[in-house]
Amino acid sequence: MESGVNDMTRFPLILAVVVAVLGAFSGCSKWEHRGAAANGAKLFASLRCISCHGDKGQGGLAPALAGNSGPVSSPEAMAAAMWSHATRMWQAVDTAGIPRPQITAGQAADLYAYLSSGSDRHNLVGAAVRGQQVFGAKLCASCHEQVDTGAPNLALKAGQFSAFSMIAALWQHGSGMLARMIAQNKEWQVLSAQEMTDIIAYLNTGK
């Protein structure tokens, strides 16, 4: 009987460890949002994304977004595409006289749900070791790991990073990041979906 009780008490602990390990490898966090396509459709219009990407994300002045391939094949792919093309997007909205939106993580999740037609794919697995290397190679560390740049210490938000929080950070703080990079004579960096996934895994370790 005692053995059975011990097994029962150990099982929840083992399950918790397994869940934690899987979360660490995937780069996902408990802060991951689940979007609503109906809200995303309204946002896509109200934020005036339709002006360049078409009324249903089918493309126009800017590339197509809708469907389950390309920019929205996964949340991480969407985040990587936005970061990689951010300066062009900002230039386009400024030229068109459209106010730059301050997108939240929840709104990013809604936009993804709409553009991906409800797909919930997480095909990529993040590796923190690779993410640390990318974080350095893409010049992120040159600001975020230096005390005199004004960039926040991201380790304080370990466990809270997701593809959608990265999109929110881009739209809420991207102008400041770009200004710091220009001041340091650095170029805006391009990220692949895998690199974005790895960076998220690294940031969630808090190292």
C-alpha cells in the first residue's frame, strides 16, 4: 500500500517535470496567447493592414499573408517576417500617412488566427543554445546586455516570451530600437522562423 501511495504522489511531480522540459525545448511559454479569428479580421481592417496586404491578406502593394504557408505557416514565422521587414513596413505606413499601430500580444494572436485560417502549427523546436548564438550574431546582445544603451534587461521577463510578445515588442518599441541601431551605425537584422524560435527559447531561460 505504501508503495502505491508513493507512486501516486510521485506521478504529479514527474508530469510537471515533463511539461516543463517540453516547454523549454519548444520555446513556448505560459504567456502564449490563443487568438480569435473574428477579432483578427476586424483588426486587420481597423489597423489598415488591408491598404497594402489586401482586404483578406491576399496581397497587393505588399506580399500575401493569408494561408498556411509562408509568413503565417507558424506564429514564429509570422514574427520573423514582421521583424525582417519592419523597416519597409514602417516606411510604407509613414508614406501612406497611416499611424503606426501599437499592437499587443493578444492582438498579434488574433491577427495570426485570422490570417492562418485557424491553423495552430508549431512545427519548429527552439534550442536555447542556438538562440544565444543568434542573439549575439544578430546584434541583440550589443544593446540588451549592455547597461548604458537604454535597452531593457530581457532576463527580467524570462518565461514570458512568445512569438506574439515578440510581435508586440516590435510594434511598441521598434522605433526606439531602430534609432539606437542607427546611432551605433548598425543595420537592422533579418531573422528566419527558426532563428526567431531559438531566440524565444533562449530568452525564456533568463540567462
